[in-house]
Amino acid sequence: MKLSAKTEEPLQIVTVLENRIDAAVALDFKEAMRQLTENAPERVILDLSAVTFIDSSGLGAIVATMKFLAPARTLLLAGLTGPVDRVFRLTRMDSVFTLYPSLAAALKDQVGK
Amino acid sequence: MNAKPQQVLEVKTPRPTFAFEQSLEATQDAVREALAYFIDQLSTLVLPQDDLETVELVLAETLNNIVEHAFADQTEPGFIRIRCVCQRGVLYLRITDFGKAMPGLMAPAGSTPAMPIGSDELPEGGFGWGLIRTLTDDVSYVRSGPMNALTLQIALNKG
């Protein structure tokens, strides 16, 4: 699972570099996120703008990441494409996560907080 | 004697039915490949993006459930067969396998998991059947001898 990460205190930005988070990679994704965010600052922004398909296993892996980070750190999601946004809405997970339309929007809102 | 005017029979050509079959190994990697092939096959129907996304998600959830449950604890992966028919704006998917039967011989109701307040209680799974039920217009499941047969209907072009 290809992810890239950069930290600018108090934010860490993790970018998914693949276009699917599905059952075939959900465990990999979860493990990669765990390693990347082990020493993460208090807020982690997950940039999903490259992702055009997510299934319930992928969604579960994002929930697992959020739970791993909590309670000290928060996972924020940015750049949800149409099909990804739809899965979050259909499962009502849109009410659990803070969602931003783009990484730029997330940064604008989060920087200086 | 006048020849009887030849009766012109108007033969109505039946609306062409779109149909194909595919089979795959019951593994998560094979599911990913099968979805790509499946969506590619649908390209001749020229469906709206929304419909393609619905069909791909429904099929992904269905196939993943079969891999994870019907073929759980199997040493060798089994096979899954998909038959897809599109008729009068409805996509019919018949998915069969020889794995374990669904619990209670019924397709799960797929209620959306309850949303607890604390994030450490959030469900990490159980969304699959909820998505299938929400995105399909009909689901029927039959256990026939050693075979599971699931039929899903998705009305297309609902806008």
C-alpha cells in the first residue's frame, strides 16, 4: 500500500497514493497507517483525493485507524471523491469523521488552530 | 385468379438482451481483477457513472462476503460464478458458489450498525450487507444442495 507522509507540527498529512482501498489491501493499509502515525502529532489529515473506490473493508480500515489514534489524536479526512464520499454517507460515517472537500480546505481550516 | 396478396408478417425483433458470465477464484485479489473485468464488460451499455459505481460496490461487497464467509477456513480457494443479465433497464446478477451456506439460510438484513458515541466502540465492519441492501432493488438467496445462489436486481438509470 503506497502512502506518503509529512509532518508539520501540529499536523501530519498522510496521502494515499493508490486509487483503491478495498478488501485486498485493507489490512496492509491499516498496518501502514499504524506505522506511519505511531509518533504522529495531535491531528492527522488523510488525503484521499487519489482514491476512486472504497469498499466496506477499506472503510473499516479507516475506522480502525481513527480508533488507533484516539483519544489523544484526531483523524481528519480530506479530498473525498464522489464514490468515496457516497460510501461514507450511505454508512453514516460522514457523521463520525470530519470531512473536507480537499487537502487545501483542510489545511485552511486546521492551520493556526 | 388473383393471387392472394401475400400477408406481410411483421416480425418484431426482440430487444437484444445483454448477458455475460464470468467466474473467479474466491480470493480477495481475484475479486479486484474480476471487478475490473466486469466493469469493462458493462461499457457497451453506456451506463451513467452513478450506476457503474453502484454496481461495482454491490458486486465488491457480495464477492468479498463470499470470500470471507462462504469460503472461510478453506485450504484451497473455491470458485465463484457470476451471471449478469441486463433487461428493460434492470441489471440482474446471479452469483453462485459451492461454499458454506449463509447463516440461517438467509441473506443478512444488513441494518446499518448503531452509531455509538465513543469512538472506541465504533464498528470496523458489518457495513457490507447494509450497502448491498441500500443499493439494490431486490435480493434473493437460495441454498440449493451444496450451492449458494444469490440474485440481485439493480434498476438502472434512476437518475
